Amino acid sequence: VDKLLSHLEEIGDIISIASKRIGLYPKRDWDMGVILDLSIHDIYLQEKIMSKNEIVNAFGFKKCYKDSIHADAAFIILDFGTAIGQIESNWLTPSKFRRIYVNGELGGISADFISQQVSIRTGIGLQGEHPITKETSFTPLRGDEPLKREINNFLYDKEQLVTLDDGIRALDIALKIVNS
């Protein structure tokens, strides 16, 4: 995430963000759906990418396939006013997939949260006859476990990477979608 955030200036004003977080049905038995388990992380992350711009509107479509009460598939749209965010989450696919795409007026950034690879695509003269594109990819030499890093930050650091207010904002949006 830090690598993605550090390159946002290169792609200009953000137009859209698309997140996909899918995988197998969880082995744990708890009283919540995919929105509060998976989607909430992308709600927070997209808001962070948009520099905590207020989400003007949020709505989602959810489906209950295996559980008649809680959604196990969701498609969410976030309206940031200047950009649109979309989030796809489900527990129904046979493989784990965690990616985000940030598209700007000058290029785009994609990040794979499993491999931790970040790719930046920029271009020159994209509207002209001879557009030039450039792609740069970064793969970490040592893969840090992001959840472990976040828990250690919460337990031991004075300044929190994710604040209580960040969590409350993401939870408010997630609950709005769950209850819609």
C-alpha cells in the first residue's frame, strides 16, 4: 500500500479505483457477511487513496447464496465526487484474489496484495497518433505480512497508521450497504 500511495502523483487526478477481494468461503463461523469481512478493507483503502475525501454516496448490490441472512457476494460503488470507486468481494470463488487498480488522467497503478507487486503505467501523447506507454513494476525482496505489521503498529507504535476515526468511517459505509 505504501508503494502504491507513494506513486499516486505520477498518474494525475484520480478518475476511478477498482478493488477485487475474493476467495473461498471462510472456515470460521461468525455472524457477519462478506461486506464486514472483506469489503470494509477496500472501503478504508479507497478512502485513504482519495486522501480521505468524503464519500458523497455509497450503494451496493449483495447476494446471499450459501447463507440466507448474510451476503457472501457484494458489488459496491463509492462516489467520491471527483472519482468513482468500485469494490467486488465474495467468498464463492475457488482461489484467493486481492487486487486494486487506480486509474488517473495520466496513467494507472495496480497492486496485488498477495504477491505485493505494484505496477505503474504512464503514457505520453495517449490521444495522439503515436502514443507512448511505460510500465514499471516493483516486487518486494522481502514480503512483510501487512496484517502483522498493522497489529504491531497498533500495539507498539505511538502514531497509528489506521486511526479509530478511519475505522469508524469505513464501518459506517459498510453498515449502510449491509442494511440497504
